[in-house]
Amino acid sequence: MKTCAVSLTLLFAFHINCLYAEEPGKNLSSVFLGVGASYSAVLAGGFDGMEYYSSGDDFLLPVYNPEPGFGWEIEVGYDNGQGLSFALGASQTYHQARWQAANDFEETGILTPGEKVDTRTSSSIFYTDIKQNLLPTSRFQPYWRAGVGFAGTSSEEGYLAPNKEVDGGFGGVSLRAGFGLEAFISPQFSFLAEGVYQFGMYNSAEWDSGSASIEPWLFVHEVKPGVRAVYRYPLSF
């Protein structure tokens, strides 16, 4: 039984090696699907110290400082077979957050100064990236990636003056850049680990019954490490 198990292990390893070494000078173009987990942390001062946004009596939304949180990520794309790929992706992470009322918040009649609100928030992005693998014929391939996306953050407890709780959040454009390492177990299957920096420029606020542009813009600095499993379907043989 032990000999059989060892033989099967060696046969599997030989099969994987043959798959990867098959036609080493021929890199095939492919489409791919990647699914995995992500982790999001907003850098200190990422919300530029803003405590709330207000537009007269129309709306008043607090700016939460979220704790780091986990979530999911999925992307699809095209690989040209020479290490260059184009990806469309989406990611969402979930956070605990706390917001503290400002000293001048008393006039709204919603919270007293210094009162703290605990809530759950989420951070989302839909993006398009360019990804360049630096050693496209190697089993282990470092890479860089960069792109742009539509991003936003939302909470379960926003506030609409006076004395009305609503769901609300902020949205805008986010610039992305990062590095990672992709490990291939065959030409079709790989695993990757990466770290991405996102610079969000939020210029709109939304709540249950409306939306508005905001001034000044809300700038968000976010770091997102993640891991994914990737499957490639070759477009030629």
C-alpha cells in the first residue's frame, strides 16, 4: 500500500511537470477566471480627518473610520501568452467602524457632541487592470499591475437631518497599483498572492432617497492584500 501511494505521488508530480514543460517555447493566449479572498485596511488619516458631510438640511452623512476587514474578489480577463494580461474585476470587504460626533454636531439634533456610533461598513470596487508578469516562462512569476475603478464605501447607519437614520455612503474613482507573485502548478492552473494600493477620490454621496455631489472630495488611501486561484482556458493549441 505504501509503495502504491508513493508511486501515485511520483506519477502525479511527473504529470504536472510534463504539463508545465510541454512545448516550453510556446506560450498560449488564454482567457482566465480568478476567485479568492481579499483584506482591506484604510491607512491612518485616509479620510483626511473629515467627520461628516452636510448640505444644509438636505443630507448629513458621517464619515466612518473602518477597522481592517476581509472579503471576496473575482476577476476575468485575457492573457496574451507573453505575460501581459487585461483584467476586469470586482471586490468587496466588510468592516466594523466607529464614528464620533463633532463638537458642532449638537445643532443638528441627532447626536450630542462626543457621542460614538458603532456600525458595519463595506468597501467595494469594480476595476479594470493591466497586469505584466515579469518571468512569463517561469513556474514562479512576479508581476506588477495597475488600473482604475469605480469605488465606494457604505454604512448601515447614515443620518439625514433631522433625526432620521438612513443607509448611506460615498463613491467615486479609485486608482490602483500593486505587486504580486503567481505560482503555476500547470499551464492552466495557478495561485497568486498580491498587495494593491488604492487611492480613492470620492466626489458623491448617496442615501436612501437621494444623492449629491460633495465638496471637498473625500480622499481614501487603502491597502488590499489578497490571494486567488486562477484557471486559464487556452484560445489555441
